[in-house]
Amino acid sequence: MNIKRLKKNIELKLGYTIRYPKDCETISKDLREGYNCNISSSTLKRLFGFSTPSAKPHLYTLDLLSNVLGYTSWDNFCQEGQEVGSCNPNEICFLNLNELREGQKLILEFLPEKKLLLEYLNNSTFLVLESIISAKIKAGFTLEIKNIVKCFPLVCHKIFCPEGTPLGSTVIGKVGGIKRINILREDFVPQGI
């Protein structure tokens, strides 16, 4: 039961469903680059049922995946027992990027007092309109984001400066994750976040 919930939460956090063995290679890379979490694709293939499973996953693997989800350990994950995105029904917990329209703006809030004002471009790409985050994310930069989930860090898979030069990737909100997701009205004009 808990392993099934862990797998579902990992899929939600990373923003795609694991349907094929090749997906495990992508997840392994995303975990390594976005979370400094080294789990081989063969371990993930066993966990997700694409190869002959061992008796049960190693505790170390379960601890690492639990850490990615923001828990201190596998035991902590099992005790908490919440699904990704479980929150107040009046809040946005998971933003489906397929439902965003080009030009739509949103504010992502993090603690302490960190915010990003983004404009959706297309294909999981956002333009940073304003940033109170760090020197690494500035207005005018473009971010590739596959998934936005409240209470989890924001993984920027690719960052491009205004001239289009790639700057790598980063994770925002490693401690505490996204605290609030606000989709703005069409007529919103940024005046400082």
C-alpha cells in the first residue's frame, strides 16, 4: 500500500506517468539532476514492475525517494500517509500545465517571502516576469517546468537567459516547497510582487 502511494507521489512530483521501462531512465536522470538523488534506472524498473522484482525494495531506495517527496525517511512517509496535493479544497494544489493558456500569468510563493511571477508561453515553458528568489532566477529568463505541486519544490529542468543561452537547471523551495499557487486574472498588470 505505502509503496504504491510512494510510486504515485513520485509520478505526480516529477510530472509524468511511468508507463514504459524507458520512463525509468528519464526519472533516474531527473532525480539525479533535480534532487541530487542517485537511483539507477534498473532499480526504478524493479520498483515500477518492469523487470523481475526483488523480494521488496531496499530501505535505502525507499528513504531516498521519500526524501525527494520532502519526508525525512521511509518511516516518516509511511506515518504521514498523505497523497500529493492533499490540501484545502479552496486552494490550488496541483497545476495541470495542459490547461494553461498562452499568456496566462501566475504567482508561485515560497518561504521565506520568496515569489515568482511567471507567464506561460507554451510546452511547459514560462517567462519570468518578476523574481524575488535568488540571483539565479531573474526577470526575462525562461524556465522549463514540467510540474507545479503545492508543498513540493519547483524543479526548473532548463533555464535560459534572455539571449537564449542555456544556464542549466535548479530547484526552488527545497525546504518547504511551493506554499501558494495563484493564477491571475487576464487583465492583471504586474506592479511588483
